[in-house]
Amino acid sequence: MSEGTQDTKNYLPASNVGIDLKPYKEMYITTYLLKETQNTGKKIYASIYQVNGDIIGGNGHLETWEPGDFSLKDKKRLINDGKINK
């Protein structure tokens, strides 16, 4: 797990999954290593974005994929498509 504050201007992982960060100047990000793995055995991470203690969004990231970012809502689809192992 990692935590830290990030300037929201041009923060690509959020933009790649359709999260609008324009209303925010800065956010707090907590990143978790998920128990699931990719079908290649590589790791999967989930990042949660908070502003003033409120969750404003999040995204997943597939290790070694470019860009590798996915909406957390797509996790089930990625499992069904065989990209992620349960």
C-alpha cells in the first residue's frame, strides 16, 4: 500500500478512465496491491482518490501494460475476458 498527495493537473491515470479532476486542485491517493493477478502472473493495483476525506473516484492498473489503467467498474469484465485471474 502507498499513500500520497498529487496535483490533479494532467494526472493521466484518472483521465484514462474518464474521471474529471477539473474541479479539484489536489487529491490524496491510496494505492493497494490486489490479491488477484493478471493471467501472466503480473500484479494488479487499485488507487482510490480522495479530496477532503471524500472519495471522488479511483482506477485500477495492470503492471507492465501501457497505459494499463482501467476503471474499477471494469474489473468483472477483465476477469470474464481472461485478463485477470480470480
